Amino acid sequence: MPSAPPTPRVLAARRAVGERIRTARIHANLTQERLAERAGMERQAVNRIEQGHSSPVLDNLIRIADALGVQLRDLV
């Protein structure tokens, strides 16, 4: 069964999480590539998350938070 398209609220929340990740990455003076390396992800995946085009799974959010040295709650 295909999933329903995301609602405006979901899209807004996805963009907000991406923006928090981007802000924390810049504050940590990291490129998307370096963050991706630290988190064990592809740079394109980090880019899609920051742009709000993709919803990260919890495991990846945890990896990103750890790579940035921030609490998971600060990203979500």
C-alpha cells in the first residue's frame, strides 16, 4: 500500500529539522562531505536531509547528532 503524500505540517517540520542540521553543521565548521564521513553516510543524503527533500530515519539522525556533537533533541 503506497504511503500518503506528506502534509504541509510534515513538510514544514522536515525543512525545520534540515535547517537545524545545516545550522549545527556550519557552527561546527564542517562541510556536508565531512559531516557525511563522520556520520557514515553519503554526502547526497546529508544534502537531501538539509534541503528537506528526504526524511532521515532515526538511526541516521542519531549518527548526525553524534557527528555534530549535539543532542538529538536539538535537531528535532
